[in-house]
Amino acid sequence: MKIAIPIFKDRVAPHFGSSSEVLLVEIRSGSVHQEAKWDVGGQGPLEMARRLLDLGVDKIICGGIDRFYREWLINKGVSVDDNRKGKASEIIQKMLRDKKMFSPLKKGGN
Amino acid sequence: MNTPSSSSHKEVQGELMLGLPYHCFVLLENLSECIFTIDLKKEINSFNHAAETITGFKRQEAIGQHCFDIFRTNICAKRCVMDQSLANGAPQQDIPAFIINRAGDQIPISISTSFLRDEKNNIIGLFGIFRDLSELERLRRQITRTFGHEDIIGKDPKMREILAFLPDIAESDSAVLIEGPTGSGKELFARAIHYLSSRQKGPFIAINCGALPDSLLESEIFGYKKGAFTGAERDKPGRFLLADKGTLFLDEICNISTSFQKDMLRVLEDGEFTPLGDTKPLKTDCRIIASTNRDLKAMIKEGTFREDLYYRINVVKISLPPLRERSGDIPLLIENFIHKYNLLKGRAMRGVTNEALSYLIAYPFPGNVRELENIIEYAFILCKDDYIGIEHLPMDVRDWYKTQNHPSFISATLATEEEEKIRQILNKHRGNRLTTARELGISRSTLWRKMNKYGLS
């Protein structure tokens, strides 16, 4: 499973589409297999969403995301876990502990 | 004015307004501007009611959190207003930004800040004010005609389905044909596609093909050279050239003649055209979005529309439903138009009465959304009250309603409303039927009949 978290320093970026970095995490067998950071380079929310889709991301964890882009991503089969805040690494660790990633697709919000 | 109870005020005053006197607290709490304070760690320590409304977060959820996690503006990560205030040693005024609220709505705002200081004049935090600019921004987009997907109003499943694929359509760069009856918002969709596409920084050029005869349409679309015809005193670039690197919207393409369709086909096939009076062909790189309010396939059968042109423009087709097929969107559209005209006309209209809404929901709207907007604009002229009633609706709507058999739920709504109104006025006049009938504008016998009907006697 591939997870993307737009970040602001080490925290979840508050506004999807205006963050300059995205943390990409690949989970295999219940643990982090690999991590990478993608320098977004000033792309807008739609370009960013398209790019994440091209990268085969299954789940996006983010702060605020415009409903329009959230619905578009969900229609494409990407799970969007929005309204999140805090350190990205802690959210991933908590998710691994809770095994939330194995839950069915969620329609945004928390 | 919402005034907090004295018990709750003690509870929240400290965290809301840093120990300000009660009257200041009430004042700040009731302002329509979003007001908050943060400390130097960017943690929120006060948050008024308007801030709750705009962000969708309750005060209890916001207090103690980082401001960027609650306000979620597009400038938090890159151009933090607090960092800039502290770096410049000066408060910031009217900084434009967008926030995303809890529900996922992107809201345009302006931010102003000033410093909070202790008794020794040390800066201990920031006092911030947000103003919601949604209405102004919507008006700006209407005036500059830079509509985006956010201007498309509709919760109807058909509309949601189209909206869900708009980014894919925009990305494709293929020609798009938008079908829909007049007034259904075809240009709005065309503009939204343009502003979602990679051509968004290029021009969006629209031309109404039905408004001009062939000869004028040719010079408008292809342009002309000086001296090409009497009155051509200088070179004029055509719409094809103006739309280079952008989008050309051919509105009501169904109205162009078959001979001009042939010329259009040639341009659409290779992007080359020759302005009138010129010999050198020019090339353009623009995306074509065409619209029609007629069934082009039927026109092909009639021989009035070229089949080859149809297939050239119909790579992606969007079919917009008439308003009568998405009547569930009517209340939402009414609300939107009332907001718009309140702002334009400096009014504070609150809505439409249930009775007027019943009339509007039942009306077939041959002119679609445009007609609904005209109806609201008309009602703003006649209505001097808070709510638009049936007496403020155009005669066409009222006459149409009278001639129809309405679904039972509408009759039921009206009956309930009538009963409630009679009950209220009877109570007001302590059961006096004469004064009640006078206020209702009906005779005593009619009032008596209605009271019997509703069991009020």
C-alpha cells in the first residue's frame, strides 16, 4: 500500500495543494518498506492530485483538502483521510499499530 | 444578538478574550469578522463565534492547537502572516488568502494582524482578524467572467457526475461538445474546463455563433487584413488567433450555416486558417469547446449539420440537464442568487417564503437557470420585505401555477402554511374574526370557511 502525506516540515500540511513536499510511504506486511519525499515544486492541487494518482498512491492523509479534489480522488479509488494534523511519522506509526490501513475505503473526513 | 449566559461567560471568557471586560467579550463574540489570538508558539488562545463558523471547528477544538492546523490557509506553509509580522516588526493588513474549512470548502479571506503585548510592552502574541470574501470573490469572478468549477452549483446526481469527471475532461485537451438547453450553464462549464486545464494561463475566447450572419462570423473568427473590405481600416486578429495557447468556445455552433461549417471543419482539422484579405495561412494552437442547444444528430439527419464536423467537435460530450430535471437544486440556486443580489443591491433579503418556493419548484423553467436568476432579480425590485413571496414573482410563473394540477405535497405545503398563518393572526387578534379577516385581506365568510376546513373554529 502506498500512502502520500503532503507535509509542512515534519507535520501534515494544513492545506492540500499549497505544500511544497509530499511524504510517500510504502507499507508492506504491516511495516514501512520504503519512504521518499517528493518536492512538489509549486504545483496546484489538481496537478498534485493527478501526480499522486499516476504514482499509484492508494491513500492520502492530509489536513484541509478542497471537496472538489477530494471527491475526484475518491472517484478514482484513492482513499482520502482528511482533517488530520500532527507529525506525519506519528500518524503512520499509529496507523500501523491500529492496522487502520486495512480498513475499507473511506469517504473523507474523520 | 447572541449573548452568552453569565455562567458560560465566566467559563469561556478567559480563554476567549484573555480576560477582557465582559462587554468587550460580548462585542468581539458578536462581530461578523473572525477574531482570534495566538501566542508566540502559534497556539490559539482565543477564538470567537465567527471563527467557529468560518472554519467549522468548535472553540474547544481550536484552543491550544496550532493556528495553521485550524485555519489551514494556502499561505500558512510558505508565507506565514505571523512570521512576516514578527520579521517586519509591523502588523499585516488585508493579506489575501484561502482557507479550507472542515467541510472542504475553500473560502477566500483577507487577514489582518496586530501585536499583543504585555504590561512591559513585550510582544506576547498576535491578534488576528479574518474577513470572509466569498461573496466579493464570486462577484469579481462574475464581472471578470473567470468562472471556475466552484461556481457550478448543484447537488443533483447528474450534475455531481459531470463535475466528478471535469478534471479528466480538462486534462485530455480533446475537443468538447456541451449539449444543453438555453440558460443551462454551458459557458460556465466551458470556462470551468478551461481553468482546470493546462491551458488555464492562456486566453478563454468565446463567440456566439448564433448572433452573427456568416459574413460577419467569418471576419470575427478568422480576422481580416487592412483593406480586405470597405471599412477594414486596420488588421484585426480573429478569435482563432486570439485563442492561441488557450481555449476557443464556439457557443451555439448549431446555428452556423452549412457553407460556413465547411470552413470551420478545415480549421479544426489542421489548425490553419487565412484571415480575410490575406494570402498567408496562419496556424493556431487552441482547444475547441463547442456548445449546442439543439440535437445535432437530428440536424445531421435533416441535412443541416455536417456529420464530419460533428465528429470533429464531439470527442468528449457533456449533456447538461434542464433545470426542471434537477428541481432539487432550485433552493440552492435561489439562495445563491439572493446572496448575489443582496451584495449587488445593498439589501439584506433573507429568502423566499415556502409558498413562493412551491411555485418555483413546480415551474418548468423553459429558460433554465438564467430564467431563475431573472425571476430573483425581478423579485428584488418588487419585494421590500425580508422574504420573497408569490406576489413578487413574475406573472408568467403565477399564471402557469394556476393552470396546473400540482402534486399533492405542494398543495399540502400551501395548506399547512395557510393554516399556520390564520392561526397566528387569530391569536394576534385574540380570536377576533373581523380584524383577522381584515389583516388577511379576505372576507369574514371566507375566513369562517377556512377556519372550519382547518378545524380552527
